[in-house]
Amino acid sequence: MSGERTQPTDSIPWYREPWPWLLIALPTASVIGSLATLIVATRGADSLVRDDWYRAGQAINRSLERDHIATHLALRADLSVRATTGELSLELTGRSAEPLTDLVLQLDHPTLTERDARIVLSRRTPGGPYVGRLPGRAPGRWYATLTPMAAESQPDHAPWRLRGVVQLPSEGPIRLEHEPL
């Protein structure tokens, strides 16, 4: 028995040692991180990318022509928003070729397409302001596009367009006008 080795009787069980847990924790953290990434990727669709991006790119030159027409007509719109009720009032000035009964104000959120809003503005009295209502509370920054209602039936032949950035709620009137080139 002189060359025989004996096991110590007071050894610690493996699950009380830190090294096996460290070796188990690293791959487990990697699996949990991968699952979290998969969940975020499948639930959070990217709404910034349009499905019809090629056609939208082709329409850019036609859209720029609408901006030039607005500049030539010296069109300007002053938009007022009543914060308590969400009522919109719009004064349109310039050399418009025809009297317009309805306008469309498209408010596009910079990142979330589900928050975009289309608002029809109508005149209650001839020569009076165009009025409409925000669909609920809309605080934040918006890209605004103002066009005549007739432009929706013929988007390629829309006579003019005014664009701007709108910050809601607003203290005073918001001006939409095309800057001369």
C-alpha cells in the first residue's frame, strides 16, 4: 500500500465551485442574447422602408414640379392649431388659379407610419379660413404637405404642393411655403 493514492474525504461538490458556473453562464448568456435579438427583429418591423420605393423615387421629379408651381404662384399657408380642441385653421394666400373648396393636409411622422394623419380642411364660408380637426392628440414633430383635394384623384397632375415641418403643440401660427430657388 505504499504506492497507492487515496482520495480526500472532505472534497467540495462541483456545484459549489465557481468555475463550472462560469463555463455554463457564458454560453447561456449568448443564447439569451440571441433569443432577445430574434424577438426584437420579428416584432419590430421597420416602417421607414416603403414597399414602393422605386416608384416613389421616379415620382420625385414630378413632385418637384409641384413645388415650382407653388413658388410661381407665391402660395403661403398659415396654420393655427388650437391645443385644447385640436381644431386647425388655415389661411391660404397667393395667386391661386382657381377657387378651392377643400385642401388636404398630410402629417407624416418622421419614424412611425402608423402615426401619420390625413386631414381634410374645408371652408365653412366663402373666402374664410379652411378648418379641420386633428385626429386625437398629436404632440411631436411632423412633416406637413398641403395639396388641393383635386390632387388626390390625379396625383401625377397635382397643381401645387406646400411642405414644411410642424412642431405640435405650437404657440403661434405655423407657416408653410416653398422657398424660392
